Amino acid sequence: MNITDYAMPLMNIERLAKAIHDLCLAHKYGEARELTIHLGVENRILQASLAILEEKEKAFANPKELQAE
């Protein structure tokens, strides 16, 4: 069984956002900018995970549609 998880990318986003904030406070804008690339990647992973979970939720709400496929 494949488990889709939204929590890990969300926690990574929170951690990266804090690190970016701390770097900006230290006026290390170049380093902060580099971390935004990783933040974007985690955001895309989170978006994909949520889309999968949304589709699974719809399938469980309408099991007849799942059988038709």
C-alpha cells in the first residue's frame, strides 16, 4: 500500500521558512535566496500530495465512480 503524506513536506516548508527568515535577519540574502529553491521544491511536493489525497477522498465518497474505472 502506498501512503501519501502531506506532513513531511509541510514540516520541511516550515523549517525552510524559519531558516530563510533567520538568514534575512542576519542580512545573508544570498543564502536565503538559495534556500527558496528548496522551499519551492517542497511546495510542489506538498501540492502533489494534497491533490492525491483530495482524489482519494473523492473516491471514498463515491465508491461507484472508483469501480467504473
